[in-house]
Amino acid sequence: MLRTRTDRRIPVTAAVAVTLLALSAGPALADGHSIVRADLVGSMPAPASPAIAGVNPGGAPWVNGPSTVRVREDGRIAVKIRGLVIPPPRGTGVNPIAAVVATLVCDGALRASTEPFALSTAGDGSTTT
């Protein structure tokens, strides 16, 4: 899930992609001020976590440590993920996914995506585009 500054919670699909949701991306500006700064929170399988822009949530519950996303007016996306794993009893507490993609979704439409970026077996990874 994505927790915005207003504490609105939005589910994040962790199995294939980390999907991010912003209410409005606004026009791209050269100064790069943040339009979204949020904490990422793990997700649950459907129906507890809904599909976002046609991407279904993972098939197992996911948890993570302190993880953040930042989207800037100029279109840059920065993602820092720590400890994204499937915990016992359904998982081993180890991340089974080698890489993820962060995708920005606005008003139900895909707006931008990062290149795939690696996650360690501890579930740690980051990217800035």
C-alpha cells in the first residue's frame, strides 16, 4: 500500500511491479518539486488489495520495512524499498523476486514507469529515474 501525506492508503502490487498512485501528476515543470512523497506498505492478495490500472495484487501477503517513493513535477521518480518479503507461514521471509518496476498511475491510467531495478534476497533495492 502507498500511504500519502493525508494518510490515504493505496494498495501496492509487489509480485511483479510496485504500482504507485498519485491523484494528479500536474504539469511537468523544470524545478522538480515533489508532488508525491509517500511511504510504501506491503499488500495482501485479492480481494483485500484491489487491482490498480489492471495490475492484480500479488498472490501472497507482502510486508516491507521503511520504504518510500517520491514523484517530482519534472517526472522523476525515486523509489527506495527495504525488506520487501513474503513472511512466514506462507513464505520464508526472503524476497523471491529478483527485480521490480515502479509504475505511476494517475486517474486510473499508466503515466510513467521506471526501468526494472534489482531487489536483494533481503528485499532491498532503489532507483531514480
